[in-house]
Amino acid sequence: MTTTSLPIFDKTLQTTHRWLDEIMEVVGPDRHLAWHVLSAVLHALRDRLPMETAAHLGSQLPVPVRGLYYDQWHPAEVPEKLRTREAFLARLGAELRKARPLNLTDAAQAVFQVPCNHLDKGQLVKVRNALPKGLRALWPKNCIAVARDQRRAQGDGTHHSQ
């Protein structure tokens, strides 16, 4: 079903709705809340990453999510020093203070899982590795394992000499 008469926009809107559906599986059946959670987590992540890594991640997001991601970004500012899981979750709590109560750890993990389901795993490993150890614990383990398996498979098939 077309809604915009431009297939590229319809596709990116469908992708964004899939992302929100995946987040709603964790935070409940409230699309507005899922969008707000997505915003809070992506902003906290973006503001913690080095500028080059943040920009590369942003370039892979669906267009509506990319707009959300870059909203109010000040790339000249030094990345936030969110070093611990607790500091990251406190930032989320501050952004989501007007939302209904929810488990911030589950919400963060739900948002981190979505790119793992849809984006390049190798790039996501770079994003994860740019985070302090305390924040890496929020990252889905299955995303990193899949990326590692993909790198091994590529390495096995490309470096054989005859």
C-alpha cells in the first residue's frame, strides 16, 4: 500500500514502523512511547560516541529515524562522559521522565537490538567498541556474535591462496 506516492518514502516509513513494532514488543503497545524511547536511547548513544562513529551510524538509519537521531545534535561538542551503565540509564530516565514508568534497561536493550536486526553488524561492532565497558553490557550479545561469525566467514573465503 502506497501512502506518499514516492516508493522510497513508503519503504523508509515501513522500515521505521517495523523498528517501532520491535521496540513495542518490549515497552508495550504504544507507538508514541516507542518513538520517544527510540529518541532518548539514540540521543544518549549519539552524544556518547566519537563524532565520526556517530555520523557513520546515523548514515545507516532509515530517513525518519535519521532525522530523529540528528535532531538537536551539536557535533562540535565533546562526547558526553557517560562511562557507566547507571549514568546512561540516568540520562534515559531524565529524557523519559514524562513517559509512563518503564524498565530503562529493557528499553535501552530493545532499541540497541533493532539496529542489530537491520543494519551492518560490522559497523555496529565498531559502535559498541567505541563505548566504555560499562555501557557495552547494554548491547545485545547476539549482535556481536553474529558480526564475529560474519567476519570469520568472510575471512575464510577470501584469503586462500592457490
